[in-house]
Amino acid sequence: MTHKQVLIIGAGFAGLNAAKRLRDLDDISITIIDRENHHLFQPLLYQVAMAALSPADIAVPIRSLFASAQNIRVVKAEATSVDLAARKVVTDAGDFPYDYLLLACGARHAYFGHEEWEAYAPGLKTLPQATEIRRRVLEAFEAAEKETDFERRRRHLTFVVVGGGPTGVELAGAIGEMSRFTLAQDFRHIDPRQTRVILVEAGPRILPSFDEKLAARAMRDLESLGVQTWTGGAVTDITSDGVTIGTEHIAACTVLWAAGVRASEIGRTLPGVTLDRSGRVEVDDHLNIPQHAEVFVAGDMSRSVDANGKQLPGVALVAMQQGIYFAETLRADLRGKARKPFRYHDLGQMATIGRSRAITEFGRLRLTGLFAWWFWLIVHIYRLSGFRNRLSVLIQWAWSYWTFGRGARLIVGKEWRAYGAEGKV
């Protein structure tokens, strides 16, 4: 049997699950390429941004996951393009040939042609972004504590979250909970409970992918935490002074972006493929691109549909199942068996709104409140990689549940030099 070179670009949910299910094969060599040295559990990234968890709780070194796998090599590099004719991927660490290629490079936030807004409204896709959001949120309370002017203090205590999907809802709920419980007794000159949190959604309602009754319950839960929801209004400008929705300006020091995604740019280097408006690569029912059965695209990079022609959502469950499908398809090829088309098994969706509040949707089953929150907690702990991560998160959540505490409430500055740029104190 010919020894095959398998190249996996991206160690997210698709890439990780593919590699895990191929590490026992001795007749293939797998190379995992990622720009970071860690796998990130993105569903809990907002908890790092809101100081509930530390970065190490939701990230694990890629090398440690495959230390015992003799057929897997990990390379920290950034892939820039794909040469389909030569069957190689170009990276900043050189070219890597392949017999099978899985592109699963994920996505970043889209600002709909206003990339200049990113400086004032960071998105939430990476650990550096999460810690920067944490810094901005906590600094806002510190600045308000020192401020004597009422309007400037009010501006520091106003937070705007743009995007009414699960990430936006979770961020807004966490800020509301933090201000009304965690920080309530920490300051002397301000009352954090007077914090204004506004969740902005351009569509007619928040959580459009959820059942309408569940979305309405989530809105009521947000309101109980002091979060205002503004729907039906698109953001027209974001500056250091705040955000403009239509013609109405909201003065706010902290604006967070959770609206829209843009797929990895490497997809644009694939000749002969079709991209949707978000830059996702359209694939067939085997996750392949046209005329290249050896190239698979998965996760947030791909635009695939279910058996009814409905586009699959950009969630972790889709990426996980696509990664597993890639591994099973490769095994079938090696055994000379026919390929089966990819079929997504919808296991539902969930979103949390602060402590002990959540909504979950599994087919016709709808759960809300504390029971849904416990279910959400168990599912997320189960999916975390590594025993240490699961134990650490369980302990941290238990402590937070009983005390409303947030153990990662540290402000880490961006300046690291002790002597300044010119070597002076």
C-alpha cells in the first residue's frame, strides 16, 4: 500500500477531530499546520473575555495532544496559498506536499467594508482578542471610578455589543451579570449596577437561528440583568466616542463586535472554486472542491448544505462532524471502498445568558432556565480537550456559581518593556 501524505491546515474543531481519528494509521503521514501552537475551544472564549476563565482553561498545546502519535507532525506556520496542480501548500515555513488536503482555517470577523471599526470594536475569535476585550471592559470601570465629570463617567459605564447571535448575547449577559453582582461592592465612587449595557441587532430579533419563543425568553433574561436590546437598526459608524445606529449616536467607551464573519483568505487562492459573500468555499456533498477529490474544505471555511439544501451553520458541531467525515472518507479510500456523502446530524444549539440562565434547542425539545444552564455546562465540559482543562473549568465554574466571583479579573497591559523604547525608565 502506498504511503500517503495527509496535510491538515488548521487545528480547530475540524482539523483536530480529523487528526485524532487518523493517528492510529501507520500507512499515512499527517502534518498539522497552524499559525498558533494551541487548539482553542472557541465556544468558551467569551468567558475569558469576561474574566470568568483564564486562557489556559480553554486552550491546549497541539503538540501535547499528539505527543504519542508517531504518524503526526505539528508545524507552527501560516499557510498562504494552495497550488492544486503541484499538490502543495505554500506557507511562511516552506512548501508542504500532500496526497490528501484538509483546509480548515476558520474565519475572522467581518466589518462589512469598515475594517477601520476594528480598532474601536474588537471581535472575539482569538485569545489575544479575548484578553484585549477583558482589559477594555475592566479598564472602563477603573476609569469611571476616577472620573468626576458625570457625562464622561456615564460614557465609561456604557457598553455596546454589536450582533445579536449567541456570542453577542453571551457577551452582553456576562457584562450585565459582572456589573450587577461581581463588581457591585468593589468600588467606592461608582455603583457598577448603574452600568448601561446595550445589545444591538440589525435584524428584527436576537438569536434568529433559535425558536422565536426561546429568543423571547433570552431577551427577558437579558433584561433581568439590565441589558437593553435594540433590534431593527444597523450600525452606521463606530469611533472612539461610541457607536451610531442609523442616525442615533450612543456615547460609549467600550464597543464589542459580534456581527458577521469572513472566511480565511486562503480559500481565495483556490482556482475554479465558488465563494459566497463571506468568502466561504462552496463544496460538494463530499466536502470536495470541483475536480479535486483529494482536497476537502471544512468548518467555517466551507459552505455546505444539508439533505434539504439548507446551508449548515458555522458552529463547532458542524466542524467536528466534518473533521470526522474526512477521516472516515480517507480510511474508505485506503481500503478501496466507495465514499459516502457527508450528512450533518443536528444535535441542537444552545446559548447562555449569565449565571444559571440558558436556552437549549434539540429538535422539538426546548429547555430554558437553570436546567438548560446545567445541561450547557455539562456539554461544554465534556467537549473540552484534556482532563486538566475539564477539572480546572469545573472547579472555576463551581466557585463562580456559589460566589459570583470571577477569578481571572486581571488587567494585563499591552506594554511589556520595563525601560521604554529608548532604554529609559
